[in-house]
Amino acid sequence: MYAVEKAKKFILGRRGQMRRIREACKGVEEILWFHTASYGEFEEIRPVVEQVRGRYPQKKILLTFFSPSGYEALKDTPLADWVFYLPLDTPGNARRFVKAVHPEKAIFSMGEYWLCFLAALRRRKVDTYVISARIPADTPYLKWYARPYRKALRTTYRAIMVQNELSASVMKRIGVPNVIRTGNPRIDRVCDLAATPWKDEIVERWAQGRKVFVAGSTAPGRDDEMVVSLANAHPADKFLLVPHEPAPEQIRTIRSLLRVPCVQYTQVEAGQVSEEALQAASVLIVDKVGTLSKLYRYGFAAYVGAGFTTDEPHSVIEPAAYGLPVATGPRIKHNPHCVILVERGAGFAFATEAEIGAWYDRLTTDPAYLKQVSDLARSYCEENRGATQATLDALFA
């Protein structure tokens, strides 16, 4: 049902949109078009958008998303003058969109390479960029069938800004010019968030001053099973569980597996849970999106989802910025932050409940060890700040 609702938003959100785009942009100059796939990817580039908004108030910002997760969460954001879905990548849609927007610059995040839009931007000679790109060594762009993408990468962009040396070397191998290593702007954001005071009254009432274990962006299946195993084994401890997309089916499954008291955030918010039940709950499921990056401040350690379902767990730097050691599933090779944190001893990739259980026991019984891995996590983020300014320098050189 949740997937059906998401698909409906994906389709209905694009109906009649081209007319709205033409009306919004008619006669407007100095439009900067930012595009990102989803809410999570927007967080990668948010610091850049924020700085552009503050430094160039005369320019207009148009923000597009491919996924409903980004559009629904940010359709009213003050960071942009307009927010739309990206029209489907057809020659006609791309031609009409670029003509209507006539952007001064087109700025794509990470891995968003849409051939028809890139062709339309080339024809109109729009300065086009990719920022915060992360290209794995086994990228499909090296395959025989990706020749059109390689050509677009070589001929479209004024600059491709990458997060690390591996990405830069892959781009150079393809023959792409104008590759710049700028780092990951999201590190700047998570460090700033960690240093900014904020509180959630419901979580504070539930936690009662204790540090908790935070499981963020979990996917149905093995992610949830790993966290539930910890909660069931430690009924006196507190576990904050934040699914990546809080579908009712996933939450029902989590609750059916738990053998300890559990409450849902939205039910507490609606006054359906007594204060006594809230405080007695071992598990608080946050069944809403948009606050996870701030909620990590309540933790002493974290689990980050998608390490079983993909080779790229979700953002491990969000908890690391707060000094939380980070666990995830075993498939991590496409998340360089995760790989480096594991190499440094601040990140951990586990395949079984027994492995994560032993790690949890050590964290909760050895204060010196907890401090050591916490310091390693925090220092990694602090050492890698500065990508936002480097990106701005390349965009407005």
C-alpha cells in the first residue's frame, strides 16, 4: 500500500506541471537550477544551496526532485523559490523544461545523469555541473553499453566535483575533463547540526536523561531484525528506531517481533499514549521523516540501515558527527565514509545478531572503549570539513 501511494504521488505530482513551470519562470532571469534525486541526496548538497541562498540573494533557485521523498519533504522549503518534480527524461520534456527555465547554471547532485536533459542543456550552452559525485570503481559507466553516458560526461559539464580520489580516478579513466575533488558538503552540514542546540520533547520524556541506541534509516527485513534482537536482549535499555520510509507494514512487523514495550512517535504526538506508557517503553519508533539527523544527538551508538539490501548503507556520517560509533550490515563497499570508518575502528559491518550483540555488550560495559571509538568517529568528520566552500569556489569561479 505504501509503495502504491508513493507511485501515485510520483505520477500525479507531474500532471500539469510544465504549465506551472512556464508560468513561474516567465520573464525571470538568473535562475540557478538544482536537481537531486531524493530527500537523502538533497542532504548531500543542502549546505551548498544554503550558502548560495545567503550569498546571492538576487538569484532565483529552482529545485527539482525525481522522488516523492524529496518533493514532499521540501516542497515548501524557504531555500528555493520553486520546487518541482523533474519531468520524465524524454527529448520533448527536456527541451520544454530547459526552454521554460532558461537556467543560468544547472547543478546536479551525485549520480543524476539524465541524457535528454543533458543534451538540451548542451544545445542551449548552459553551464552545467555535478556536485558531490561519488563514482565507485565498478561503475556501470565503464561498461560497453554506457557509451552515451561517457560521451555526455565528457562533453556536458563545466566541472564535475567529486567526493574522493577514487571517484576522480574513475572519471579520468573515462576521459572526463574538469574533474575537481571537493569532498562531501554533507560533512559540513552534519558537523554544524551536531554543534547546534536542538531538542525533541517526546524523545526527551521517553529517554529520561539517558543516552539511547539509535537505529536510523532501517529497511524492512534484516535491518529491523538486527535492532529488534538487541532490544529484546536488553529490555532495560532504550532503543530509538527510525525506519527509512515508515510504512505501516514495516512498523507492524517490527512490533510483532518485539518482546519489550514499544510506542510510536505519532501516537504519542496525538495523545494516544499515556505518559506512564511512554516512559516505560523500551523502544520508541519514530514513524515520521525529517528529524533523524538531529535525533542522533540522543545516542551513545548507532545502527544505520541498507547494509543488507544494497552495497551502500545510508548516511553513516550523521551519527559519526555526534561521536557515535556506527554499525551497519555487511554490504558497505559503495559507501566510502563507511569503508573508512570501519578501517579506522569507528564503524562496524555485521552480518549476524551474535556479532552486533557482542559489540553492543562491549560498548555498554567498557567505558574506555566507548570513548575511544566515539572520538574516532567524531574526528573523522572534523578532519573532512570544507567541501561546501570548495564547491562554491568551483561554481562561481
